[in-house]
Amino acid sequence: MKINDFRDFTDEEVFQFVLSHKSCFGGRLSFDFPNKYLEQGNRVHITRHEFGFAIFVKELDRPNLGIRYEPAKLAFLYADKEKRGRGVGRYLVSKIIQEFGNSKVITLECFGTQRRRYFRKCGFSVTYRRGKFNKMQYDKSNSHVEWVSL
């Protein structure tokens, strides 16, 4: 399937793309994965670029229900294989950080040293590591990364 432009995809088409390309995202997704992120009114936002997209999840703060606040999460990041290395992923990560300026901390989970190095270049730091599994976070108050637009 040749992708023309992810900017033209609806949210449902982006979710279907993720499901049909599971190997790009770790391969452990079930058909109802979007519902996991939409449960309990979580805010889901998709940032699009011609050659990729990022899915960002922000849990709503519900202290009156005793629900502990979780930082915002970068759930999925995809850049077309033919366009990787040209700044698409970095652009998407920077857009997420700019668009959700009210979230002081952004988290993500990734596997492998290559992905860990990539996200470190984007300003994330490792908070937990076990083998190839990494939990990382971006703290705006401590970031040294300056973002540029494509």
C-alpha cells in the first residue's frame, strides 16, 4: 500500500493503519486498542505530517474520584520508511510538545537501544530500563532541546 499523505487520514484510518502495521509498533496490539486510550474520557490527539503521524494520550485529571494523575504519553510515532532520517519523527515529537504545552511531563515506552538513542536526541531521558525495555520522559522544565520546523 502506497501512502500518499497522512494529513488526509481520518482518526479511524490512522488507527486502522496502526493495526495493519503492528510490526512497526511492537506487534502486540489487539483490534480494540484505540478503546484502551479512549476509556474514561482520555484525551487522544493525532498529529499528522505528510510522511507520518504521532498519537498522544493525555489522561484527564480526576482527583475527586481518587484517580492518580498520570503524565501525558506519546503512544505511537510513525514515519514512512523511505522518509526516515529526514526529520519527520523529530518534527512530530516537537509538534506534540508544542501543542500540549500544559503537560509538564511527557512519557513513552520503547524497545531497543536505537529507539532509546533517538528519543534522547529529542530531549527524553530514561526513567526505567530493563534489558531492551525503556521507560522515558520529557520534562519541559529541564529540556535543553531547541525545536525547529520542517
